[in-house]
Amino acid sequence: MRRLLPLALLLATPLAAQQGPPDSLVNTTIIPHDTPVQAVISQMRVMTGALGVRCTYCHVGTEEMSIWDYDFVSDEKPTKQKARVMMAMVNAINGEHLPRLAEFDAQGLEVTCNTCHRGVALPVPLEDLLIRTWVDSGYAAMEARYDALRQRYHGRAAYDFGEGTLAAVGGFLFDRGAFADLLRIDLKNLALFPNSGQAHFLTGEAQLAVGDTVAALGHYRRALELNPRNPIALRRLEALAPGR
């Protein structure tokens, strides 16, 4: 992902030095009108970082323009309207709701854009994105999206790339009888977490669903080696291979 250039740095560039920030705010609905302009610039820098976007996400302008040539007053972009709603929501949570939780040891809690977004504009759990992609475009598109997101965001807080995510997708596929795709996603999860007893067990379940008992037995046995206290894997072995 292209690194975000903080507005504070833009102020120091020769291009931005041709003009400066306005003396006062115009067309504000959520931010108090008397807020110092520099404080708003700092707030916007935090917001762009939290959403992984740049100023053009909400404001009318292009990357080639000087930042001070942007039409910040314009309400043309729906994302700006959405941002106002989200800012009002954050203010309400911090100003009205969290104080009511003080007696439940919620002191010191504060919601920010980063609480939910963590570097992405649409804060949707990874399994939901993958399931939506599968429903709309099928397995190949879903796997390609997972790989692309993993390459871009792995090691960051944006998405959970733990084994539970693909396991949850597998549960969705199982409930819909998509057993071939279930096996593919469980094998992918197993390749990422080869020493996970749960990943072996779920792969065994997928193999059993597609009718490959031999492969299923192998995964159940490995699952029990890694986690001897898996009662379902033990019952599967007893049913499929009595006496093992």
C-alpha cells in the first residue's frame, strides 16, 4: 500500500508552500466552527491513517494538485457525508454512552476511528468479505481475494489471518453443502497451519463430506496426535476404523 503522506509534511513541501491553510473553518457541521485549523489538520491526518486513505477519499481534488487547491468546502462526495455521520457516532459513544458504563469499570475507554477501521476504509471482518466474494463470484475469486489481502495486510491489525477465519468460512460452506469448496478452503488453512490439530480435524471432516474416508482417517489420526483431547475426532475414528 502506498504510504500516507501526513498533512503536516505536506505543509513543508514546496508545492504546498505556495499557499497555506485558511484562517478559519468553513461549512463545518460536526467539528466546532471555532476549532483551530491546525487542530483540524491533525485530526484529519489521524483519520486518513485509521482508514488507510488519502484526502481525496472525502474531498474534491486530485493527487497532482496542491493540497490547498482542494475544494474542502464541497459536500459533493458521499464519503464526506458518511464521515460526518461516523464522527457524530464517535462523539455520541464517547460523550454519552461510555460515561454511563463507568460503574462497570469502563474508565479510560475511548472510541476512535482506529478502534474499528484499523487501516481499512470498510471495517468488515475478513471472513465476511470472503463469504461475500464466494457468494458473488465463486471459490477462485474468494481465494484470490484472500491471498491479495494477506499479502497486503498480514502482520497488521486490519484483518485476522489466524486459522479461525478460514475455519469460519468453511463452516459457512459446509452449511450450504458446498463440500468441494469446503475441502479446498480447509486444505488451504491446513497448508497455512500444518501443526494445528483443529485444522487437521476440519480437513478430515471435509474429506469425509466428499466421501474420501481414507484421507479423512489420516487427518483424524493426526488431529488426535496434536490434540488427544478431541472427542469428536476420537468418535470419528471409532466409527470409521473400529480398533484403529
